[in-house]
Amino acid sequence: MASPAKKRKLNSDSKSSPASRNLDYFFGKQRQAVPSRLAKDAEQEVGGTVDSSTLTDEELARKLQAEWDQEAAGRSSADHESRNSGFGEGSNSTSVSAEVEKDPVEETALNGNVGEVNGSDRGSADVKPVLDSKSKNTLSLQATGSAEDTITSNIPFDESPLTFEPAKYIKDLQGHWAAEGGNASYALLTRCFVLVNSTQSRIKIVDTLVNLLRIIIEGDPNSLLPTVWLATNAISPPYISLELGLGGSAISKALKNVCGLDSKSLKALYDKVGDAGDVAFEAKKKQSFTLRKPKPLTIQGVYQSLVKIASTQGTGSGEIKQRIVDRLLQDARGPEESRYVVRTLCQHLRIGAVKTTMLIALSRAFLLSKPSGADFPVKTRTELAGLKKEALADVWSKAEEVVKACFAKRPNYNDLIPVLLEIGVCDELLVRCGLALHIPLRPMLGSITRDLSEMLTKLQGRDFSCEYKYDGQRAQVHCDSEGKVSIFSRHLELMTDKYPDLVAMIPKIRGDGVSSFIMEGEVVAVDQESGDLKTFQTLANRARKDVAIGSVRVNVCLFAFDLMYLNGEPLLDRPFRERRELLRSLFTEVPNQFTWVKSIDATSQDSETVLEFFKSATDVKCEGIMVKILDNLPNTKLTDEPDENPEIKESAPDPPARPSKGKKKANAKAKASEKEPEKKTRRKALLSTYEPDKRLDSWLKVKKDYSTTFDTLDLIPIAGWHGQGRKSKWWSPILLAVRNEETGSLEAVCKCISGFTDTFYKANKEFYEEGSEHVLGGKPSYVDYEGGHPDVWFEPQEVWEMAFADITLSPVYTAAIGLVSDERGLSLRFPRFLKKRDDKSIDEASTSEFLAGLWRKQEEKVPGAVKEVKDEAGVDEDVL
Ligand code: ATP
């Protein structure tokens, strides 16, 4: 993509561009006024590349203003009114007073190919806003740094939704939006991003989102869907492949093109702030005026631009994408809009408005607001404000449950939002927006247990099934009555093309009477002749895209473990025993290609049998076992309290009897606990239904690697130090972080030197080579770490599974700070690298909340057993 200087040059070649001029001359005055570095950059960039001309910068600017005024005259009266009231675009522009000449303005000056005027710093443009009455006679240049509209910036979005009144602002907002095309402005969204980013409080984050959504629902419902996509930093659900496909260079080019930065100053800025969005913020702050008239960004416009970027393919697509990116940055008003536009383009918004927060915010917003014309009931603020705390929590949580349940069965905002706008949050939503063929539901997940004893204790009194836990890839197979097959991954990506051999096999497994179904199983690499299981690594070697059936070298077998839908009917609410019966009786085995997971049924009394089964699983290279509740028996000991995160909230079970110590002990233990008076427990009754997107104790994982140790954590490597001695060529130790789901920041949790092979170290050093794109210039603003300076900061992008001895309180590491202690974070003792989790993105790394839950669990077991670590030296001693 041409730099602004080149573009001017191109334009200057055109016959019809009398306004083209020597930009050196053009920028001359500003440069004299403020000899800033940017001005020097601009000089470097543009010097001597364009024909000279006789127009002064003032004259050219007047011409532009004349054209803008002409356009403005043709605007709607609403527009006129709003500008009169000082809220129009003109009011956001700083001005340079001058008489307007009526000369026509060359198209070249307005077609987006005009270089930006750099020079005077924002602070120096100390001029008053222009009111409409004057604007016809006033020359306005867009002051990029100060263009945020005042209505938006004065809305108290972070107020409690119980006091916030959208109606108070909507009229003014709509007037303002009308001046800019009628749709909700991107400034509104940016304002909320800024507020969300400025707080650690989850309540404030949710409140801000709720209030934003309410304004949009009531003021511009058509912008709701794009708002939700942009706030969740996505443009489509995972199973629809719509990738932005922008390299980092597109953003750099745009920053150069739009803000007049040269490579050197861009690098210097990047090295200083470390995040592309923050670079855009700084660059825009320094950029004062632009001669191309910015078109205020709207939420819909930004979303459509992203979709356009993602859907543009083929020759010349790079240029087209670049132009859209440039345009977005040009039109962004002020540094904050630029920051969030760039973060959105980098797909790293860092506002912590993750899926769950958004679903909660949507459910609350639709309890209080509806679009004009909709007739579903909403609650009044006074109605809710009059409720007791528990009653209010109950109202919120019921609505949340409905919205979350819908999204778990049909995880696509394109389906959810239109129905919400029509009928609000009600039970019908579950019907209108339920399970459907060829749309993947979010999988049910298993809770991890330390060992078999813990599992047996947790499931006491229940019938359960123990299944081999195969080491392959989870697959959700959809087949409709026409025989069309879709296969989805654990993370809901479409992978039908990866497994043409499975697709071809499906007709063979469909027994008589099966028309449509959704089943789940583990795809495992196997020896075609013997059926012996192969490692996950073998499966990983299989090609991923557009695999031709004849080219398949790695044979796979699908080990089915669940059936969620059959012949047009969802089976999610049926007990597992029943679903499993249907799965086993209605489908046909195909040797070494399709079968059912190997399993035994047991109770906690059968510890010996379970132990033997566990051993047999690990003997054949399985990771361990999955244990699943079979029936929905009522369990009087357990309350039915909703429990989102049982791993964290559950009270610790009694120390379990080790299976190896024999049946007798386990039985004695079971008997003893029968006699004990009933303890009040917060555990949720275990269900045998299929609960999409939930990690409950009705599915437990018992893995061989960790059967004697603690849980593991999925951490993100964020920095490294030069190794010493033998390791001097590599990064060692490596700093790792957990993810703060609420703030989007990464919180350092430990340094690690253990578990790495030399080959690993070498590959790691090559990947995070200094100067490479995987390495940052400094500590990114979204990383929290108070310890000594690492030698290199990694671009966070990997997830590593880590084992550790225990969790300690730490004054150095900030992970989970505020969750277990206000002053101390958490760290790990003896962290050990286990493996890379290539199947996980950093958004799926362990959260600080999860870490805090593990710490609480540990403390409940042996309170105070792990001493607080006093300082970083102490941490290092322990950890390294
Ligand atoms: P999770 O998928 O629970 O978030 P994870 O990615 O760390 O966690 P694991 O701890 O390895 O995965 O365990 C869960 C995975 O085990 C399932 O997602 C599935 O792919 C696999 N699996 C293998 N055998 C079974 C089985 N019999 N039942 C359910 N899952 C199984």
C-alpha cells in the first residue's frame, strides 16, 4: 500500500489535480509552529515527492471547508438542529477562523488519498468549538485528538442499571447520530470500552455493558448485533470461518499511512508502549489535523468493515483490506477510538467482556429494556429496586440461566439477538433458539479430580459409568435425515474436511430407524489392522484441511460416548443411562473405525474394580478414565443450589480412602460417613443429563499423570531471562501468567525452569528470537508483573500445561490478587512444564479465578500448610 507521500505523488500525476502541491511547503507552517518529531517524520516521509503549487495550506483548507459546508447544507434538519445545539460534527472540530472561498475542491483531496497534515500538537490547538451559526463562515479542520462528542462522554454508563435511565439520553443521542447517518456511533462503544478497561470491578463491568446494551436496545436496536460482536471481539461464531486475516504489517502500514509515522518512530512508539492499540492511541494523540474529512465511525460501520476485511479474498485483496484498515483509522475520532479500532483489528480487545459477561449483560438488559414496537414485558427500575438483595439476585440469575442455556445450545449471536429483540428473555427463547442440526452445541465438560479416591468420595451413593479417557480429538458429529454430515471440534470449529473417512463411514453406522442424530465421541489414531491405539501425536500429524480421502495416512477410529439428538428430538434432558442405551443399540459397530468407549458401571463400593479398570485404561495408552453419573436419582444430602463453578465452591470432601488400600477400608469409610450427621453442603445435586457448556461433578476426569499430584494449570508464557551456564543460549527461566477474565489482563504467576528438554529450549529460543514478530519491545500494558525485569517479553500466544507442588501467597506475583488477599497474589511452588496445549488459544488458559479456587481447595484440605513466600528471592529459591 502506498504511503501518503506516494499517494500524493500519484494524484499529482493526474491531469485534474491542480490542488496537488509540494507537501513540504504544505506542512511548512505547522512545522514552524511545532517542530515536533512527528513533523520531522512527516518531512522525511513526504519531502520532495510532490509537485509544487501555488496554493497555501490555508487556501487548500478553505477549499476543503467549502466542500464540506456544501455537503452540510444538504443535510437533514435533524442534523442541522443537532449542530446548532453544539453537538454536531462542527462542535467537535477545532477551528481556524477564516473567510470561506467558494472554490470547488478537487476530488483528489477528498477521496481518502490525501495525506494528513501533521504538525501542531493537540495541546497547542487551543481554539474554540465552532457553532453552526458560524460554521458557514468558518474554516474547520478536523482536530483528531479532541473529537469525542460530549453527550456520549457524559453518560454515566457505569451507574447501577437500577438507577440508570436510558430515556434521559436517547433523544439527544439520536439527534447526534442523525447528524452522522442515523446509527449509533462507535464513540458510544469506545466510551464503554474505556470505562470497562478502567475498572477491576466485575460489577462495574457488567453494569457498564448492561447500560450500553439498554441504550442500544431502546435507541438503535439495529446496532445491537454488531455491538455484541464488537464487544466480544469476534465477527462470527467459531464454526463459521470468517477470519480477518490481517497481518501485523497491515496495522503498521495504516499507522504510517494515517498518522504520518515513519518506520523508526513507529518502532520507537511500539517499543515504548508494547501494544498496537496503545501505539495507535499515542500516534493519534500526536496527530493534530487531517485534511480528509473523517466520516464518524458507527458501530454498524465498523462491524461491516471487519466483515468486509474477512470476506475479501483473491488477487488484490491485500490492497482492499489495507484501504479499509486505513479508512477505519482515518475516521477514528480521537486516540481512544483509534486504540480500540486497532485492538479490534488485532483481535485482542482486552476489555474482559468475555462470553459469560456478555450473556449476563444481555439477560439483564432485556429484563429492563425493549425496542420500541416490541410487546414483551420488562421490569421497571422501581420494581427491581424494591426487591431484597436475594430476591433481586434470583431475578437476575433466572434470566441469566435462560440466556446462557440458549447460547450453550446454539452459540451464535446472529441467532440469539434477533429473537431476544422480538420476545425478550423468556422460556420461549429456549425453544426458538435451541439445539439444531449442523450448529454445534457447546460441549459438556468434566471436572478434574486428584485421584480415584477423590472421585469415589464425590460420587458416593450414586451409580456411575467409568469410561476409558482416550487421547485423541473430541468430535461432535451431526447427521441430518438427508445424510449430510458435519463434524465439529471441542472448540466448535467445523472440521468435516479433516475427516472425509469418518464422513464416508457414517452411513454404515446408522442403524435401522435412525434418520438424524448428533453424537459425540473421541477420534483416535489407530492401527487399521489391529485396532491398537496410537498416540495423540500421531493424530496431530494428520493434515487439517481439505483432506482427500485417498490421501489419508493416519487411520482413525471414532469412540462414541454420547448421543444428544435423535430423529428430530433433543435428548439432553434424558438421563445418561438412557442416552447411552440409545447410542449402543441403534448404531452399528464398524471394526477399527467406529465403536463405543470401553466402560464399566460401578458404585463407590467397587474401588478395586475401578482401580483395575483405571490401570487397564492407562495400559492401552489412554489418559485415564472419565466417570459419569448414570441416573438422576434424587440425593437428599445435596442441595439443589445453582453452582456455576463447583470446583471452586464445593466444600472439600473428607480425605478419601485410597483404592489401593482395599475394598474393606473404602467400605468402612462409606459406612462411617453414613452414620455421620448430615453436613450442610453447598454441592449441587449431580445430574445425569447432558449439560452443555457446564463443568459439573457429574462428569469427572481421573488422569494418570496427576493421580498423585495436584491439578494442572494451563498457563501463558509471557517473558524470559537469558539462561545461565549450559542454558545461556536459551530463555530460562520463563515467566508464566494466568488470565484475568474480568479485566483481560495477564497476571504473572511463576517462573519455570523445570520440565523442559534441550530440544524444547532450542525451539523456544528460535520462536521467541529477539527482533522476531513473536517478541515485544517491552512489557505490554496488559501484563501485571511487579518482579525483576525479564530480558525479553513474548507476544502472548501459547498455552502450556503446568504441574506444580502447591500454591503460595506471594508479594511479587499478582495472579488472583484481590481474590484471596488484597495485598498478595498467588504463585506456584515447583512449577513443571508438562506439555504445550496447541489445541488451546490463550483465551482458554486458566483464569485467576480458577487459580484462586485451587488455592481455596488446598487451604481447606491442609490450612496454612503452604507458607507464604516472603519475597522474590524466596520465590526463586523455592520455584527454581
Ligand atoms: P476440557 O475439555 O475438560 O476443558 P481439557 O481440554 O484439558 O479439558 P482433558 O482434561 O484432556 O481436556 O479431558 C476432557 C477431554 O477428554 C474431552 O474433551 C474429550 O475430548 C476427551 N475424552 C476422551 N475420552 C472421553 C470419554 N470417554 N468421555 C468424555 N470425554 C472423553
